[in-house]
Amino acid sequence: MDFSMTEEQHAIRDAVAAICTRFDENYWLEKDRTGGFPDDFYNSLADAGWLGICIPQAYGGSGLGITEAAIMMRTIAASGGGMSAASAVHINIFGLNPVAVFGTEEQKQRMLRPMAEGKEKACFGVTEPDAGLNTTQLKVRAVRDGDRYIVNGQKIWISTAQVADRILLLARTTPLDKIKRPAEGLSLFYTKLDRTRVKIKEIDKMGRKAVDSNELFFEDYEIPEEDRIGEEGRGFEYILHGMNPERVLIASEAIGLGNAALRHASKYAAERVVFNRPIGQNQAIQHPLAKCWSELEAAWLMVMSAAWSYDNGKSVGVAANAAKYLAGEAGYNACQTAVMTHGGFGYAKEFHVERFLRESLIPRIAPVSRELALSFIAEKELGQPKSY
């Protein structure tokens, strides 16, 4: 098994990096201060064809794998855009995989091509206030009424809902007391997000201001039957085809963010002179930086292993969760170390590392907590009793 990058993968990295150079760290610093979706960045990637990197060529995409997507997302985050830049295009990369796998030919043509071409933005509607990571207990109801479904309920932490044209929505079509297994009774929809018929409230948060997070309130929201993906009641099964790739991709973003922080810290340590010597000459500075580099590199190998497994049709649940856990911790450690390496200047926004540290909490929390990832690994790989 060879995880060294191919010539094509090097070309992907270099091409994406070239676009990112047009949006330097000061661009993202301003976005962090003022907010507003980075449309110019999004459109630049769309114009170059990168938003459809994993979408089949027949539907306007490049037809590449999660491995290439992970390289792309690591590059975006490492450019200095961090989680703000990565999250702006995150769902384009993995979000519609359930449609690509389980959608009808008509749905694939209608849904995938606009996403690949950057003509439509989407959001991912799964999480709920009372369910959290316990996806099988979702309560948002979609009740069938002829050739449509009527949706009522609340979703939370829905990214890009302020700018999205469509939503990939997981809703309960069979009540909990009528199902035999927890994973049954959920259905998946990809439908228009009509802001005149759904209340969207933005959540003020500590970082990633350029990419909004929201609460959504559905009241008698109508979805046509032709927007249901696959069979009714099998949505949880379908959504897993997006969840495992998402863990791999957010892991790659965490590593890219850590790479950006480590680059800043290393440069500062080499240039900052205290007591007539650069602080990087001190092992108390060198060793934490070297440890962070080692952790990031090790986590990246886990990401590449998980991506390879997914692209080759192997079981990937444990590997995807391990990659997400290791990368989240490595990225956070690198960002924290970068702030401490800068000393007081690490607290100043102009040095960027405090922004990186705030954003490094995202891949530790989402899309699954580090604790739940560890519980999953303990159960599936180590044979421990299920704890959640």
C-alpha cells in the first residue's frame, strides 16, 4: 500500500493552492472580523471545476475519489483560510454522495450538476436540539400527504443555511413507537430551501464568522415526493454514505489548519530574538513544534488510509472515526502550540494564530465528538459493549 501522492494528486494540490494564493490570510482575517459568505472564493473554485471533484463526470463533476478531495481540503485549510475557507465548500465535496449512490437518473441530473458547477449551494440538515449525535432519535417529522410531504420541527447547527439554495434533509417519516429498529423510519430529501416558508436564525459563535451556522424552524413545510432520495424509511442508511467521507474530509481540514499554524509558529520562532538568540534555538520551543509536526504527519497517514479504504470499497467506519479523532487532536495541539510560541503576540489578531486556535475547536466537536468517535472505535474494533 503506497500513500505517497501521485503526479495527478500533486497537480491537484498545486492547482488548488494557486487559487488560494489569491485569498491570503488577511482576506480571511477580514472575513473573521466582518463575516459574510466568501462568494468570490467559492466562485473561483467553482469556475475551476473543483466543487465537483467527487461528483461523477456524467453529472458535471471530475469523478475523483475522497483521497483527492482530502488533498484538496487540506490544501485549502493550510493556505491560511482554515476552517472558514474549508467550510465554505465542505458540503459540495461530500454532501450529495447519497444522491450519487441512491438517487434516480433524473435526480442525479437535476441535483448533482448544479452543485458541481457552483450554481447552487446546499446545506446539511441533520442535527436537532434534543437529539444531537443520536441521529436515530431525530424528531423532525415529514408526513406524507398525496404526492408531497409536510415537514414540522427544528434543526440546529446547520451551516450555510443563510446562503443555501437547497437542503439535504433527514426527517422521520415513521414515528419512533412504530419502528422495530432505531435506524428505521427516517427518510432523506434534497429539496429547495424556501426562506419564505422556513424560519432561519443565525447562531452567533466564537469563530468561522464567514460561514454561518443556524437554527431552522419548519412549520408545515412542503416537499414534493420527487425530492425524496431512495426508499421511504431508509434515509439513515443512505446518509451514512455522506457521514464517513465527511469525517475523512474534516480530518484533512484539521490537519491543514494545523499545518498553517505550525508554519506561522516555525517562522516566528526562527525570527524572534530574545536574550540575543532566536527563541527557536531553545529546545523548549523546538520540541513542542517537532511534536506537533509528528502528530500532524501521523494523522495525515491515517486520513490517507481511511480515504483509500473508502475509495476502494472497504469498510471505513473505524478508520474514518480514527482519522477524525487523531486529526482533530493534532490540529488543536498545533494551533495551541502556535499561540504559545508567539507569546503575547499570539493573542493579537494580526498574527492569525488566535483565529486558527478558535477554529481548531470545530473539528474536535463536529461532525461527531471525539468521545463518540472513541466509543465507536472501542465497540467496533475492540469488542467493547456499546456505550451510547
